[in-house]
Amino acid sequence: MAKKLFVVLLGLLILAGAGLAPAPQQLSAKYGAAEETTIAEVTTLMFYNLYPRMTGEDEFYLVTDEEDTCRAQAIAEAINSSRLTRATALSGNLVRVTVPRQYRAYALNIAARIDGLTLSLPRPRPDAQVPTKILITLLKKDPDDLVRLNAAISLGRRSEMDAYAALAQIAEEEKGWVRRGAMHAMSNFQVENAKQMQEWRKEFLSAVNRVLRLLRTKPQGDEAVKKQVEELKAAFGDVLAYYKLFESNPGEADKLRESMRILQELIVDAAVLYPEKEKVEIDKLIDAAAKGVTEYLDRFTNFWDKNTYAGFRKNTQGKFVGIGVFIDKDDEGFRVVSPIFGSPAYQAGLKARDRIVSVDGEEIKDIDMQLLQDRITGKAGTVVKIGVMRKGWKEPKVFEITRGVISLPLVLSTMLPGDVGYLRLLQFSVEAPKQFQAALDGLNKQGMKGLIIDLRNNPGGTVSATLKIASMFLPKGVVVTKLIGRKENPRSNQILYADRRTRRQGNYPVIILVNGASASGAELFTGAMRDHKRATVIGRKTYGKGCGQNIFPMLTSKGEKFLKITVFKYYLPGGECVHEVGIKPDIELPVHELDEDVLAELEKITPERLEEYVLENFDKNRELFEKLARCDDSDPSKYPGFEEFYNSLNTTLNRDMVRRALRGRIRAEVGNRSSKPFACDLQQDPELQRGVYEVMRKLGMDPTGVEGFEAFGERIRKEIEQAEKEQPEENAADASKNTDD
């Protein structure tokens, strides 16, 4: 017999809902007069077994708990009388039910109605308690045994204790489906059967409340069981909140039904009347309407097709096909957050804060993020033309970029002067904790005394990855973040704590570097480390994305369409929500931006000219170039033929600016040839220099006396002294101004 047979009483549900079912007494007669089987008994726990299966399979199975061929045949006969399903008695305790695809939506509505009328576990006495050990024992049963147990419960032959245990098991297996499935199925029924809905709404609310009362039992001593019960409470809480909305606003169902009619009329008119027929295919119009809804909510909510979803999954796995660039959308359009090191976009010269204005010659001003991603991505080896506008340019430029397979190294690390470890985390993706831990282990083996975590241009990632990495530094059990959903359903809120099982790091000083492109998970991690006084934050104010999204397959087109929707905002341990606000660093450093004239002049030095110099001189000066890539002491004379190259450029830039541009191209070439990108550039990075300085001070070291850092340490010391000297003068001026006012 097939493994893990699904328990479904689908035929009986359709019978009752369609008005075609025999009366309960007739069913009882078919099943045998000795037992009184009612629709209410048959549908107990139905939704938790039926709904997920209906959206993905055509065939379902009804399993009885005893060998009785006559009984199985009687059940099959009753199901077949519905004229909507086919049932076959396969053996003495197994009936196969086949549902035509075109009746799935209909069956869901009927299932929802039956469930609303009869959803209730056998009512326990007011003083009834669920013995924890019985629950644990049942949860550890073989899945096939649980399937049979659920069937027995559906037929009303087991106690409320067993029912509770089965329900907790299903909460673990079907979490997410319970709440969304119930809400969507009920919503469908509301639209199509508004009058009938009024008759059983109160009964449904009463039934859900009975289940919630049953779940108030507090299991003791088993964290897994507690977690399952809490998830089930949250699921029922969502459904209950949904229906309370309609209970207090009876007209909402009518509004929803009328809105669907308006949308249908609009789509039909467009399909029939619009002159450009290729633009008004029904599927495209429906997709456009869905995207309009998501764009109305916020810029992080999206409606995806299966290709976009597949691309997202590949991105989170660390390997994908594209040009290798993180993109965001704001009020001014699409902007590059950062190109991935070594990617086609990086090689072509795209930079953070570039504005993407066209793809393959077509403007993208009015398209959404999904469509932009679809246009940029494609098959490996094909070319895409990206129109880019950069600060200092008078008009956009076009970059021809060959798509490739992007393997994303998530962590870059190195040891800096004074045994200060440096770790750059590019994204909080699924593999990030493993790579992060490996990098930490490597630095610890080298004798690391303090750590700099660079989260600049880090766009975030998954909450789970962020939590795991934060748990490496924070005390066990402290709050990392609070995820807050809708106010109407406080049960859906979560408090996430530092994982007790994660291996902790030593109590060495930690500095976190951030900037305006540090977002989402990067802000969550930074805020938690700061609030628990585990790190000092240096740089510039962060992006301000303090919300999180979940991705759901659309129930009406399984596997084809997906909804990525904002479901919570997160709050830091200190109670702060960073959404649209960002995190202000403990030490905020000024932005070092070049004048537009300088930027324009730099753009005249084409990548081809720099590459020509590097390729002409690299092989015969490889050892020298590798040294210059690490540090050139800001001395242009160390570059072979520099004066000749500088004069050939006919530029108004000074020699130091040209040296910087040339060194940047040399560093890229050294990294590409060694297949190991540089983790950082201490020489040209004032924020990193300040981070190293602060770590050394926390360790009681004199930064001006550490080999390899003397010049940086002296300069920063003077800058700090000057700032401290100017601060009292500014305070005095402010006080004087307030007095005058």
C-alpha cells in the first residue's frame, strides 16, 4: 500500500455543500446502522488534512481504521453520487477519490462552508487537561500511524486527547497553509455566497473560539510541543481576526464582490476594445492588475511569476545567472546598491549609486522591479545593454555587459595591522552563517585581538541568517529583535532570541562599519549589537528598511505565481523601529565626495586607457604591482612610466587622482588573476582606518606606534583632537544663539 496516504473526506464535503448529499441518516444506513455518523463528525479536522492536498494533487485517499470491504464500497458509492468526483474502493480500508481539476475551486468553497459550520473538536469538560506525555507520545508516532489516527478522528472514534495531539502534529506539518488556506477559501465563499455566509458566520466564530479555548492548555517540559501549540494559536488567531473584521463590517463582503466585478468588467473591455491586441491578453492584464495592488502597498511587496521566483531562490543560494548587481528602487527610479565583486557588472564598471535608466535601449522609468530583473537577466553568454546615469555626468552612458554565472562569495576577510581582524559580509543569505563562522575561525587561528565587521553596501537577507550570526556574539537568550505584524492579531508577533546552541566568540572589541546602503538584515544585526553594547558603529546613517517579507505561492495558480508581501516590521532590542529612519552611527564620519568637475574629468580617463597601461606593464612588473595593490604610500613615482602615462592623458586632474584610478585598476587585475579579491583597501578607506584606530584604543594600544598603521594613527589622532577642540566652540555658539532668542 502506498506510503503516507492522505486522509480526505472530500466526497462527503462536496455532497453536503452541493446539496446532493444524502441526509446523515442515509449515510449512516450506508455505513451500517450500528453507528451514527454525522456530517459534523466526518468533517472534524478536515481542513488541516484537506486544504494543502487539494491545491497540489488530483487524487486523495480515505483510510478507515478497520478492514470492511462493504463499508469501503458504501463510502465510494456515496461519494460517486455527487457527480463531481469519482471514488473507488481499493481495499477493505482504502478508498481513492479523484477530483477533476475544474472543480477544485468549487470544492474549496464547499469545504470552507462545511468547515465553518462544523469545525470543532469534541468538546472537553471545562476542567479537562491534555496530558503532555500523551501528546508527546502521539507526536512521535510514525507518519502512517498519524494518517490513520486522523482518519479515525474524522469518523468520531477517538477522544479529544488524541484529536488535540493530531492537531498539534498538523500545525507543524502544515503551518502557513492553515491560516492562509482558511482565509482564502473563506474569502472565495464570501464573494460567491454572501447571503449564505451570513447564516454561519457566528457559528464559525464560535467554533474557532472553542478551538482557541482548547489550546489554552499549557504543555510543560517539551520545547518542540510548546512551539507547535504556539504556531497553531497564531494560525487560528489570524483566521479569527479576519472574520471579526467582516463581523464588524458586514458591508465588506459586498464591497469585495463588487470590486471583483469592476475588475472583471475592466479586463473584458480592455481585451475587446483596445486596438493593440498583443497588449491585452487576459493573463497579462490580470498580472498587471496584481502588480498594481502590490505596488500600492509598498516598494518591497511584489507579484512574481515562476521565473522571477526561481531567480530569487538562486540568489539566496549564492549562484545565479545575470550581470551580478544589487538594485533598489526609490522615488527617483532604480539605483545600484552595489555590484558583486568580480561579476560582469563589476568588470564593466558599474558602481554603487549609479542610476539605471534603460535596458537594451528601452527606458525603464515606469516599470516595476520584477520587470527590470526579467529584462536584465537571461541566458549565460548573452549581452545586455544597460543605460546608466552617474553623478557628474551630463548624459547617460551605455554599458554592454555579457551575462554570466555568478558565484557569490559572501564573506571576505583579512588580518590588519595590530592583529585586528577584518570581515566583510556581503549579504545575510542562507549560506552566510557557515561562511562567516569559517572566516572567524581563520582569523582566530591567526591571533585576532579585535574585529571589524564591514556591512557597508550590505542589502540584508534572511532573518534566520541574521539571527544565527548575531548569536555568535550576543549572550545566550537575549532579545535580538521583535517582529511585529498586524495590531489586530498580536499572536502573530514574534520575539527572537540569541540561539543558545550557537558557539560564542570571545569578548574582544567589535566595530561595525555601515553606510547609506546598509539595509534590512544589516540594520537588524547592527542595531542588536549596538543595543546590547557589543559593538561600536562607525560610518554613515543606514538605509532604513525595517520591514520583512514572506513569499507565498498563489493558491489559485500553484507553482506559477508568487506573492512577496511585507508581513512585519522589526524592532530593535531597545524598542526602536528603523523603518524609513535608519541607524545613526556612534561615530558618524563625513562623506568624502569629489567635486562634479573632478568626477567629469575622471570619466574622461576611460577604462580602456587604464586597462591598456595595466596589461602592457603587468607581466614584467607583477611582483611590484602586487605590492602596489596592497600599499603604494600614495607615491605616483613607484609606478613604471607614470609620467609618460599621465602626460598622455592630457587631463586637468592632479597626479594623485590619476594614481588612485590607476591603482584601482591594478587591484582589480591582481584580484582577478589570483582568483581572490581583496577584502579591503586600508590605504584609501578612512572609515576602515577609523575602525582600526578605535579597536586599538579599546585594546589599550597606541595606534600611532603600531607597525603599518603609524601614519594613519597620527592623522586620525589629530583629526579627533581638532574635532574635540571645535565642539565646545559650537556648543558655546548654540548657547549664545538660544540666549539671544
